[in-house]
Amino acid sequence: PEQLTELSHELKQIAPLTLRVNERQVSRADYLEILDEHEIPAHACTVSKVGIILDANVQVPDLPGFDVGGFSVQDEHAQLCATLLPNLDDKFVIDACAAPGGKTAHILEKYQPRKLIALDQDAKRLTRVTENLERLLLEGEHVEIKAADAITWQAPEQPDCIVLDAPCSAIGVMRRHPDIRLLRHSTDITQTVELQKQILENMWQQLKVGGTLLYITCSILKAENEQQMVEFFSKHADAKEIKIEADWGIEQIHGRQLLPKTGQGDGFFYCRIEKTA
């Protein structure tokens, strides 16, 4: 509640257009130089080490390097996901609720997993994942895009890591989706929290002992974030929080909460969990 006035202001602002450079192809410093050569004003993000904020209105497909996968459009705070994961080289990874594929792509840019399954129940939205991976030159036999319900789907083997960007109210990204003000009702939250819980339970029971689950939402509501995690840890003696040591966000009982900021990222929540038994 102490942030209410600030949040009411921030959620009415225009969110910046933020890029994540594909480090397999170009460094952030080099791409900033390329943008400068094309007289496109831009500056580096402060929280994300691979993020660039554009300071002019542009058509994204017209930017240099778009066709050859030099970058993706992704919110600065969403870009933190891949930095919170263990080394995923030669590991089996599940990106649950993956569409439109920003986190899937970032994982494949940063690591070389043995196998990665991008899971989402919306087959239409999964076409975006396929298109993005093709453009970024990240597709391959080790990547499987799967249309299935994360509440019931069973992995072919125990994963080393699960990224769970859970369905949520999306209150944290209201700047980009102002229709949320009209479409979302307070009664939706209880149903959303229950849905998150069901997906979390199904994914957790499949995770390998010693594996990591990264729980994420683009919400700023404690019911979907901190309180969801408090309940989860109270019921799972085999779960241990791996604290996120960072100079961004607000530390919660479990996890860290980022709030939307003018000229920076949206509202996001992250909690890192290790399976101990």
C-alpha cells in the first residue's frame, strides 16, 4: 500500500520500447554503435546487461539486424529471467507457459541445453515461438515446441530446470495492455491464484532432485506472488528458496518484486526454488 500513489502514476505512463540483443550475434556495445550509425537514438538499460531502450518511435522490422536475428523486443525486467538460472549447458529444461517465446530464446542465446521443451496450451501463440526462434537462428533438434496444458502434462524425463512464467492478472504490464483496466475484475484473482497453484504442483513433482524452478509473474499483486510462495513453501518440505541477491526490486518474504518504472521495466516477480529431496 505504501507504493499505491507511485503505482497509480506509473501504470498510466507509456512503456519504453526495449530490445534484448542476441549475444550470439552481436554485443550490446556494438549494436548501440550500429544504431548510432543509422541515427537511431538509443541507450543501454540499467538493470539488464543485454537491454537497449530506443529513444525514438521506430518500426521494429526496419531496425538493422532484425531479419537476421540480431535482437528481440522484450521488457527490461523480463530480461532478468535468464540471469537467475543456473548453468543450463547440457541440461534438460522446460519453459512452461512459454509463448510468445522471449524467455525460451534468451535461454538458447545464453546456454546450450541438451533439450529444451517450450510448453504452452495455446497452439496459435506457439507459432510465434517458432517464428522467433527461426529468425534468431536458434531452432534445432534439441528444441521442442509443445502444445499442452501445464496442469496435467507430463515430461518425458525429469527436468534439471523449469522456468514457470505463470498465468497471472498481468497488472504489472498494464502500461502495455491498457485494456486490462476494463477486462480484469477483482474476482478473477482467486481463479488465477488457483490456476497458478495447479501448474506449480504439477511442474514441481516432475523436477529432478537438486533441480531449479524459477517462478515468475508479470503481476504486482501479493496474492499471485509473495503469498503464493509462502503457501507453496509451507506445504513443501522438499523446497528451498535460493535467495536472489540483487540491487533491483524489493525483497519479499520469498522472492523479489519489481515495480513498473518510467523509462524502465514493467512489474515482475521472481522466486528461485531448489528441490532438495
